[in-house]
Amino acid sequence: MNSVRYKSRECLDQEKIERFLKQARLGYLGLVDGNLPYVVPLNYVWTEGKLYFHGAGDGRRNQVMSDNSEVCFTVCEEYGTITDPVPAKTDTAYMSVMIFGQAEPITDLDEATHVLQEMMNKYVPGYYNRPLSKQHVEKYRSAVFGGPVQVYRVIPSHMTAKESPIEAEKMYKKSMENERQV
């Protein structure tokens, strides 16, 4: 597996990577559909060192994963532009993590319930006044809601992380003067 080429951007701080994966809200699932790339934006949760996502139990994404379960999941957040007196040194503040592994459908009801509860906790914290029940999840995974929903797990076989931290004093701020110069 390739490592990060731009070593000065490589992030090896596992606690920082964990925090980032837990708080970021959107990731991109990369798949290989025959010899074509296929990338799908998804909500996800990172818990207990594993990546989880869910969605409709049928469709192109699931068919592609059943043919080739190798995936790359990328999470990236952009924090703004870092300015520099030298235009070529203007840069972007960001963090990104790439997770490589195999997507596995979850069949265990306890694990699926735990993952869907984690998703609720992440995306709508405090909205529901009680935890998800196994019975609700079982219905959710059945045809009751217009088709079965499948939960997937990715156990990382390899991960890379990169960052260009925010440099507060150098961050670009749009002002009226900037607008007049255009």
C-alpha cells in the first residue's frame, strides 16, 4: 500500500485522527465497478476502530460491493485558504483521512442496532427521547420502509491521514477592499 508522498503533511497522531473521524459528517465511498471508478457520498460513523455506513439494500452501490468488496473511504474537511505574500505558496487548510479495507454487510442485529444508534447520536443528538429498539431496527432492515436497509462495516487494512493546519494569522478573510480590487 502506498504511503503519503508529501511527508510534511502526513498526520500520525492517532488521537487527532480518531477525533476527526468521529466529528466529520460526510465521507466518500470509492468503489471499482468493473474497470470504472464509482464514488458515493455518505453519512457514516467511526466507532471502535471501524467505519460503518448504511443505505438501501439494493442498487448499484450494493451490487458493486458484492462483486468487489475492496473499498477506499475518504473523509476530508477544508478549513479555508492560507495566504502568503508569494502567490505560489498560497495554500488550503484541511484534514483528510483515507481508509482502505473490505466492506462487509452486517447481519448481526445487535451490531446493526448499535451502529444505527451511533448514527442517531451523531447526526441528531438528543432528538429522540429513547434509544433505538432491536424491533425497530429489524423492521427498518425489512421491507416495511420501502425496501430493506443494509448496514456495512469496514475494518481498516490501511489508513493514511494528511493535514495542513489552520494558520490563524494567515487565513484569508474576504473584505470590502478585496471585493473592490476585483
